[in-house]
Amino acid sequence: MTLIKSISGIRGTIGGYPGDNLTPLDIVKFTAAYASFIKESSNSGKPVIVVGRDARISGEMVHRVITGTLIGMGCDVTDIGMATTPTTEIAVTKENAAGGIIITASHNPKQWNALKLLDNKGEFLSAEDGEKILSYAEKEEFSFVEVDELGKITQKQYLHEHIQSILSLDLVDTKAIKDANFRVAIDCVNSVGGIAIPELLYALGVKEIFKLHSAPHGNFSHNPEPLPENLTELSSLTRSSKADVGFAVDPDVDRLAIYCENGEPFGEEYTLVAVADYVLEHTPGNTVSNLSSSRALRDVTVQKGGNYYAAAVGEVNVVAKMKEVKAVIGGEGNGGIIYPASHFGRDALVGIALFLTQLAKTGKKPSELRRKYPSYFMSKQKVELTRDMNIDNILEKVKERFSNEKVTDIDGVKIDFQDKWVHLRKSNTEPIIRIYSEAGSEEDAKNIGEKIIKLIKELA
């Protein structure tokens, strides 16, 4: 059983002892710390905080504890019920709220849940603000209000407004999508995607939808991370139903996986690449992804006359870099698309609308579109060390060993070779260095990772 506290929130497994797992006592403490921070930073006696959740079995319990704690802290709550992560982010700005809490453990299995914390822009908190909340929780620096100052709960729905905002985007062409008569297969892993994605598709003019695991009961029918090994049913359904495309999302609908008409995965790294290609075709500019994302985005961006920038891993870091360089599109290679014209958050619904428009306007099948982009192969490995080893010192030695190459150290150590790259990141919770590598072939990507692992063991 596990409890992990970080600057972006708190996550853990349900049940067990306080301090070791995500129990009601831990939820109260962390929610109260967040409410104290919001009241202090917003200078509001009774700030409004939006609360949304995915369909996890533990969601209702966690939701009740959070909303009760917030009103006990003197905050008003806008409760939007079961909602996607991007819907909750949009609701914060539309409500002019002081912040928001998303109850979701993203792609983690059903025994997990988490609190993701938002600022008044509907974006994830900065590292500095996250540290403050961790400190408040650790020291229990919060005070509950007296009876006359209790907050209240207002219930609203925001999915319709979220979808309408997507339909109004300049690069989303509902007429072209409707005229294309697309047949679409979907896997919503028994969470809020089962509510949101069909409604979006119908609004876009898609009439034929083949659904897998769309009942939002939280008993995930398979591992909820949208990777090929977990999406074999979607692959078969897309092919057997003669669908034009297949879409899969994680439980909170901020990651998008695409399947070609022949049942082959489009590739999680290429979700962002394809959507960026379409956006750059119509709005030239800069792009951003994290250091562990495919080089293909850089290639497409440069081809379209823009500049590509890399950010440290983590959505908050990607968003900060996008704002800095005024990027027109960005995201993460796990299928997370951030489109500033909509909002600064990963949004699978926006990704679906843009990708369908791209298919409709180009007349290409997904497999044909995929062949348009440079092919890279990624390898993900790890090396386990012992807790007494100085991992930072090991990373510094690796950096020195490759000083003749292009080295980036804003997040671990990334070494860019002419035809490949390798990225080393230490775990915050275990004595592990994760090794991400990419090259023009699977063998080369694996080999460079293994070469680095051998070097690390020598240095250790």
C-alpha cells in the first residue's frame, strides 16, 4: 500500500493506516492545507473551489470527504460531479473560481486515487505553491471556521460547455467531419470518457460509434493506461467493425491513444505529432514537449518553419515553457495534447476533434497519415540501485562522460546524439534511474539504453 505526496498533489492506495495510504484522515489534512493556501493567496474570505472526479469506485467516498472539508474550511464548492480532468480545468475559469481539485489517479489501477490541485487559471500549481501546501499539511497549519462561516455546495454540469468551447475552435470543422461520415470505435475504460466522448462525437456529427467499456462504473475492464498491450480489444473492434479510426483514453480523459483503420496503433508519441502537424499547417509557430518525448515533433515543427523547445517532464513545466515561447501547440509524448487556443491543459477531447478534422480535410486514412511522419522507436528501461548510493553524483558523472555531445540537465540528464537520444531521470520515491531512449530502429534505441545502464553500474 502506498501514499505519495508531491508538489502536484497527493496520491495513494485506498484503505489501511493513515500516513501510509490514502485514508480519509490524509484526505482531510491535505484538503485543509490546500484550502488554507487558497484563502491566503486569493485574499478571499470565502473562495470558490471547483471539484470534479473520475468514475473510480473510491471516487464518491473521496469526493464527500473533500467537499465536507472545504465547506468546513469556509470555502464555497462548485461540485461538477463526474467530469474529465480538462472539463474541471475549464470549469475553474468559467466559474471565476480560486482553484480546483480533480479526484483522479489518472492511468493508475482502480485501488489508487489522488487529489490533483489547480490554481485560479485552471492549471496545475507551481512547484513553489505545491511546496507551501505540503508544508501546511505536514505542520497542520490550518483552522476550520465557526458555524456561521461554513461554505456551501452548488452543483453544476460543465461537459456541455466544454464541448461547445471545442466546437467553436477555428481549427475544428464540424461540417467537414459530418460530411466524412466517419465510423469511430472507442474504448473508455469504464470511466468518465464513457460519458464525454460519445457526446463529443455526436456533437461533431459522427453518427456511427462502436463502444467498448463505456459504462462509467469504475471497475476498469483492463489496465487503464492506454498502451497497445492494454488495447487489444479496441484494435480488434476497429478492424472488425470497419471503423475509420479508434480512440482510447485513460480514466480522466487527458491522454489520447489513436488506432488506425487496420487495427494498428497510431503510436502514443504520434498523437501529438499528428495534431501538431495539422495545427502548424494553419497557424505556424513554435511547439513544446517534454524531454522524454519523440524527436518527431521537432522534425515536423522545423519542417513547418517553427522552433521546437523541450521542457522538463511534467505538465506544469510544459505549460510554463509553452507560455514562455508562445507555442501554438504542445504536450507530452504519452498522448497528452495541450492546445492554448482551448486551454493550457492536456485534453483528449480537443485532440479527437482536431484529429478528425485533419482526417476529414486531408482525406487520408490514419495509416496513410502515420506514414507521413518520420519513424522513431522508443525504449524504456530502468536500473535499480541501493538507497545509500548518491544518484545525483552518478548522473553528474554520466554528464561529464558525454560532455562532447549536446547535454540537457534541466530534468535529469538528456544526451542528444546526431541520430538518437537517451534521457536519464531518477525516481523521487525509489533508488531507480529510468532510462528513456529513441533511435531510428528498435535495436538502436534498446542498445543505447543498455549502454548507459552498463555505464551507470560501472560508476556505481
